[in-house]
Amino acid sequence: MRLLMMLILALMVTSVIGILGVQMFDGGSSKTPPAVIQQSEPK
């Protein structure tokens, strides 16, 4: 039982670290803001 809880905790920590790593990598690579799509107003 203790081994299962430690495994779940380790998976949660690795997933959080992975998400943060992807966000940092994505934010560092794209300096320009995303293009804004302008739509004409409906008549």
C-alpha cells in the first residue's frame, strides 16, 4: 500500500515538473505575441 502511494506521488511530481518545463520552454522560444485575427462586424 505504501509503495502504491509513493508511486502515485512520484507520478504527480513528474507530471507537474513536465508541465512547468514545457511552459517555460514554450514561453522562452516565442518572443512575439500571437497574431490577432480581426473579423468584420456582422451586418
